[in-house]
Amino acid sequence: MKNLVVCALMPHPPIMVPEVGREECKKVQATISAAQQVAETVKKLGVQTVLIMTPHGPVFRDAIGISVYPRLKGSLANFRAPEVVLGYETDGQLVRHILRKAEHLGINTMEITDEVANTYRFSMELDHGAMVPLYYLHEAGFRGQLVHVTVGFLPYEEMYTFGKAVQAAIGLVDKKVAVIASGDLSHRLTPEAPAGYSPRGTEFDKLLLEKIVAMDAKAILNMDAELVEEAGECGLRPSAFMMGVLGGLHSKVKMLSYEGPFGVGYGVILCMMQEGEDSE
């Protein structure tokens, strides 16, 4: 597929943004360097639209949220960095294709409009799950369009199927697209971790990253429920979605970094599309 040029798993701790983390950024330098590598790749390949899936923002139990608002903006004001402000035009054409393909495959979606935002009382601003990866894309020079998608608490198989819908939709647009799955890994790596400690947190992180690199979608979709619960993560559904986007395509997958200095696992994986006949 010529239109999809790169996918990536990226974490979203605001502390990795210099205006937020300041001196603490030194503790996540590997993550920052990896995020910069992803961003530079997006810019180098001439990506025109970035689709980002985030586990924050307007999340529904039975549907995947897709913003149809024509222009999206956000800031890190809630993290004491009001000067960090980003804005993007929504790629309405790609959004329409995604909605149609998702409907065809039986995946529930919710179009995020002003009316929906008012009904459910949530902000239309970009959430930090989107803002942190986008910060690095912006720093690298990306000024294209955006599709903002939020996870739904759907079965992992449906997240994967939605990824297939996105893959099909990308194939219908005449532009280069990058897909970013924004997600942190276990929030329970150390006794000081925000969600408390579980010895299985590290086990979850190792297994998930290993299976993404191996492109083993089946293993990701069927991860042990008890292990997932113990991990206290927010990256499994975005990862299942990314596996769907990549499903049947030739890609070169590389883990760029993994660390967890604050008790939360941060993994960065870059998936580059390869020339050749795609498999079904």
C-alpha cells in the first residue's frame, strides 16, 4: 500500500515535553530520542495526514470516537505549560472514508461534534494522549492534516477490525498517511508507580512489545485477561488497532526504546512500510 507509509507506537507522558518536564526530561531521554526519530521519519517521508488514536479524550464504552470538527487544537495548560499550543485542520475526506468502512465492517463509531461534546460534557480540545506525540511531530516540521480518534472499550478483536477499516480507508485517499497509536504501558512497574505496584507489570510490557515487533496480532488480541488487569495499562487497545492497520501488509518493525523511570512503561516502536506484494 503506497498511501500508508509509517505506523508507530508512541507514549504520551507530558513530562517528556521539555516545557513540562524541564530537568526531569533527563530521566526519559531514551524515549525523547526515539520520539524524535519517529517524528523525523514522518517529516522525511512527506506525510500529509497523521491519524492518531489516543486512549484519552472522549472515550465511549460501545463506540470508537472520531472527531469531525474541521479544526482541532489543544494545549498543555493543564500541565503548567500553557505556551505549548498546537492546531491542525481535520482531514475530512479520510474521516468520511473511515466512517463508511467502519460501518461496513460492523464497528460502532461516534462522530464527535459540538453537540455530542455538549451532551456528554467533554472538551473538544486535543487531549494529552494526542498532544505529546504531536508535539514531537510539530518540532520536526509536520504541518499537515490530522485525524483524531479515541479508543472505545470494545473487544480487542473489534479494535483490530477498526484498524482494518482505517487501512482500507487510507487506500482510498491520494496522499501519504502516518498512523500513531498513542499508549503508555504498565502503570505499575515500581512501588512508587501512580497505580501501585504489580510484579506482573514488567511481564506485560515485555510480552506486548515482543509481540508487536513479531507482528503477532493473534497473541496481542488474546493476552491473558488477568495479566492485562494487573498491568494497569492504556496501550493495549491502541496496539490492537495498530495491528489491524498493519494487517496483511509488509512492514519493517523496530523497537526504538523502552524505559519506565517513573513506574510507567514507555515504549516506542516504528513500523516502516516495505515494497512488495501485500499478503491477505
